[in-house]
Amino acid sequence: MATSSIPTTTPSAEIRAANRHRFEFELEFVQSLANPHYLQSLAQQNILSQPSFVLYLDYLQYWTGPEYARFVVYPHALHHLSLLQNPGFREALKNTATAQWLSEKQFDHWRTWRAGPVPTVSLEDAITGAKATIHQDGRAPATVVTEPTPLFGIAPMAPTPHPFSS
């Protein structure tokens, strides 16, 4: 008769403390990915080019699951984690204009997530300095592209309505 090797006791206080420390450490790192300028710093230091770091980013994908994503305060961190799986995006982050463009898009999302679409500026336009026009009352012009285009072949986060918005 075979016996089960599954322990029936609860983990020791040391193991629980180590697990909690690892959880907090990884959560803090994942949330730091919400900062485009931090991502640029990692790219410029060639940290994003190291195969071991790329594997670590792949490992962190488990944070996108609902059982872990509920702990993330900055949802852009999860979107950036997904974008970081793309080598083209990791390389583009070395350019200051890419980080600035990403920062502006993030700010636009925070500023208008309840108000509707914002003027879309492509990465190329951001690099060349082209600006989108906005009416005095804050409305976007009629020619604004309301469907965001994928950046580096990865679809952007879909806007979700706030549960308490009218």
C-alpha cells in the first residue's frame, strides 16, 4: 500500500514569512513596471536585453491571472508586463521618445478614462513632435481615430467602464 507524500501540517512560520516576503517583493516589482521612465532606465542599462531577465519577465506573467491581479494597484503595470514580452518593445524603450509617448498615453488614460476617447497620436508622430488637436471644451476633433492601433503587434488594453459611471 502506497502512502501519500503530501504533508498534512500547515507551513511553519518561517516558510509563511518567506512566502509573504517573496509575494511582496514580486508585487512591488510588477507595480514598478507601470512607470515608463523606469522601463526606459532598465532598457538603457541593457537589463531588458539579458536573457535571464527576459525569462523572469515571462515568469511574472502569472500576475495577470485574476487570483493575483486583484492585488495590483496600477493596472498599467500588467499591460506593460505584457508589452515587455515583445523584443521590439524592449528595444524601442531605449529611445526617450518611446518612454515619453508611453507616459503621455498613460496620463491621457488616467485623465479621461471616464470621458471617452482621447486624440490618438502614433509613436512616429510622438517622435517627430506632431500633436493632436483638441477643442477648447476638451472634445476631440471629429477626425480622431477612436480605435487604438496595436503597438509592436500587441493589442492595447481595452478601456473598461467604471462600475459607478453613468
